[in-house]
Amino acid sequence: MSGAHARGRGAGRTKQAAAQSVAAQSAAAPAVPSADKGAKSGSRPGSRPDLANEITASLVVFLVALPLCIGVAVASGVPAELGIISGVIGGLVVGAVRGSTLQVSGPAAGLAALVAETVLEHGLAMLGVIVLFSGVLQIVLGVVRLGRLFQAISLAVVQGMLAGIGLPLMFSQAYPMADSKAPGTPIENMAGIPGLFADILTNPQAMIATLLGVATIVLSFVWKKVPGPAMGAPPTLFRQWGRIPAALVAVGVGVAVAALPGVDVKTLQVGNLLASVRVPGAGEFAGLADAAVITSILTFTVIASAESLFTAAAVDRMHSGPRTRYNTELIAQGAGNTIAGILGALPITAVVARSSANVQAGAKTRISRTLHGLWLLAFALLLPQVLALIPISVLAGVLVHSGWKLFAPEEFPKMWRQDRGECVVMTVTTLVIVATALLEGVLIGLAAGIVLAALRMSQTVIRQHVEDDTAKVVMAGNATFLRLPQVIEALENAAASGKPRIRLDLTGVTHLDHACRSQVEDFTAQQRGTGLRVELLMPGPAKTQTPVAEPIPAPPTAPPPTSPVAPGPDAEWFYLDTRPLHGGHQDHEESYRQVTSR
């Protein structure tokens, strides 16, 4: 910025010193408006994206996305190629829209069980129609601006969601890391780990695959800590040393080991993408008359939208770049699902594993997430033989590392030290996701967060004491139904004191819900019915018991000297008991007295 202004001042001096030179004037003049424009737009040197960095990040996301696309497709009971098609759409279509900057979309494991059930009930051909209309509904929800509702999510729920995704991801990928098949649910995967270790120890090829996966995990942790090139090394050769993604290095090592004689580890196998496309026909669209199909469309819409936007909230906390535009992102997800439905592919949502890999790889713009879809398409269409060289165990190791980053076990003791209640919410969210599914865990986590917030907001301070012939109960804070037992106990203690007068002072209560108000008013009426004198001082703005249309009676022409001062604009009404005390003492207090607020 300062250099631009210096050029502007230099241009002005050139014009004054060489007025006879038209060429000098025309050459110098554009420098000033250019600098002014840069100042107004907020641009600064270095604001352009680093294309090399975005490309390397996209390759990392590609390596994470590829096994996920295939694994989710297999888990959903559909051909693996449909998972890759959905991944391509998630990159090229959803990734190109300006909804989120670093969030990456594709087929997600959270929908695998629902897809498998839908295919079993309605058939694979009907899946495209269901996904298509789910996408249309998502676009409608985004247009009517319902996306921002998903921003109301607690940090504890977000961190619990990440941990609940990362922990099952690690256990599920431990099996392909040993060239084995995972049993199924997260609980089953965890229970099967001892048997997996026994199989590894008795199978040499499984041992080699596991060692490749473990080497990938170790490399992913230590690669950033590898020292740079020694002094005197050619800078042009080693300048980008630390920017080479660890996943790419691990893939290169894995390909080399897999090519050695005697090594027989499983590698990726991808078929013909174009032959896997299934465009819905008239018969499939006729199935929309089935109520069960409509129910499936609504279910897909709600779950896919919730997963995508909850993930957006989590990804926004991972980086300091532009925030997600929730309505735009919901429209982008809908557009992606609409195209996926037309091609008969799997439904698309935002995926935390890919998104976190994108952030960790140093991506800053949408270029990386869009390019990852291009790599998926190019390799699957043009270079399937290259993919066939990559060991599955290496890609599984990349996913295990991503799962550990998502799980982030150090966050649990940190949250416990900061806020134990929020730590409970975080833990509950994680455990429910592991035991059930992502959406159920997030909803239960949100419910736990709401209960915690309600308990903390419903803080009622109740003071009780006796002065002479009066039992006094003073309440302050928020009196809600959650504190009703304490309120009832205080009222009962006042009634049991045996004093002829009870004074209930609720003027310090900032919020009095219907349950507590009814309890206090019922108690007052009941005690007055037994002959006790009860003075009830309620909070709230000034109001009268006379109808709105009737004027308030004018005060007497000559009020006595003890007449109360005229109320101010902030007056409150105190509803007092006007009956005399037992023993003949007359009470001169008015039934409705206005007192200026403190």
C-alpha cells in the first residue's frame, strides 16, 4: 500500500517537472487511481491464492476422498463407481459454489445405512429419483433462507461431533489397513480388534499391508517435523521440501513396496464410470406416487442438510478464513444432489474427514476442493491403471490419521478444566454418535446442551427470614419450573412459621414463568383463605385491574398528608392484602400502591 502511494506522489512530481512531456504524464497518471482503488477494495500484496499450495492440498483431499467414495459405496450396497461419481459431483459442482470455502462434499458414511435400506426396499433404480428430489427440496430450503438455523449449535456439540466421527473412522479403517473387511457398526468394529490382531500375526501379507498403513500414519505425524535441507543445498530443488504432503510421500512408498516381488497386497480397483450411470426413467418417476418414496425423500433431505450444515459449523472452527454462507451452501448441496440423482449416484453431503484434510493441508480457497473432484474424474476415467497401483492399506492409514485429528483426545481434559458441564455435553454427543449415528448423536447433544443452558439460566436466589410478626420470602433471578421445588419449599416454610403476616417479595425476579407464577398466586389465595395476611409484591411493568376502556378514578380533592407521591414512568404495581391484622390493628395501606422503582 505504501509503495502504491509513493508511486502516486512520484507521478505528481513528474507531471509538475515535465509538463511539456505528454508521454510522461500519461505514463504516470494511472498509478494514482490504481492505488486508490486498491485502498478502497482492501486488496494487499500477497492476497492472491498460492496455486501450488492449492494443488498439493487438492491431491491430499483426493487421496482421502478416493477410498471414502469406494468404501461408502460398498457399505451402501451399490457399485463402487457410483461413489466416485458422487465424489466428482461434490468437487466440481458443490465445490465451485461460494457457499463454503474449505468444506469438501461427497458420499458420506452417515448416509450409508439409509442408502442400503432404501436400495433394498425400492431398488437401485429408484435411488436416483429419491436423491434428485431431495436435492430440489434442499434448493428450496436454501432459497427460503432456512440454512442459518443450523448456526445455533454449541461448541461442545461441534467438538463432540468431530470426536464421534473420528473415533469410528479410526476403528473402521483399521481393517482395510490389514487388507481385511470391517464387521459393520462402530461397536462391532471395536469389538473385533483383538481378532484382527490375531489374523495379522498369522498372515504375512496382512502383516506387510499393516506395516504400510502404520508407516503412513507415522509419516503423517512426523513429516512436518522433518528438518529442512542442509545449508548449501540448491534452493531451487529443495525449496518446496516441507510442502510436499505426507500422504503423497506415503503413496509413493506404498506403490514402490507393492511392486516388489513376493508382495501381494490389495490395491484399488475402479471400473467403467460411464457404464455405471443410471438415469431414472418414466417408470422410476411414477414411483413418486408411493408414500414410502415420499417419506424417503423427506428423510434424505433432512439428514443430508443437517449433516452438511453441522459439518460447516465444525469446519468454520478449524480455520480463520471466510465463514460459510449457510443458505448458499444449502443451495449448493441441493444442486449437487440434483445432478447426482439425475445420474443415479449416491447422495452428497459435506464430509468432515475430507474437509479436515483440506484444512490441514493448508488450503485457503475453493480451488483445492474443486480440483479434488477433477482428480477423481481424471484418474477414474483416464488413468484407472495408475489407481490400481495404490495399496488400499496406505489410503486406510491416511484416513486413520485424519480420524485421530478429528477425535482430538486432548480436547476432553481441556474442556473439563474449562467447563465441566460442557464437557459432559461433548462426551454424550461423542458416545451417542458412536453407538447410533451422526444425526441422532448431534440431536441428543443439542438437547443436552439446551438442558444445561436452561439449568444455568434458571438461577433463583431465595432468602427467608422472620422479622417481628412477619415471615418474609425474597426471590431474585430467573424463576422457572426447573426451580419449582425450591420455590414450593420456601413458601411452605413461610406458612409453617406461625406468623400472622407473610410478605412475598418477587420484585427482584427478572423472569417468572407461568408455573412459578401460578404456584405463588395459588399459595397466596390459599393462605388468605385461612385468615393469614399475605402481601405479594410481584415484578413487571405497571398495570391496573380495571378494564382498559375505563378511566382510573381520580384521587380525592384534598388528599391526606400521608398520600403517596405520584408514580413515575418506571412504576411497578404491588398487590397487597388490605385486610386488618387480627387484634384490632387497622391497616391504612391501599389495595393498589404505586412505588417508584429503584
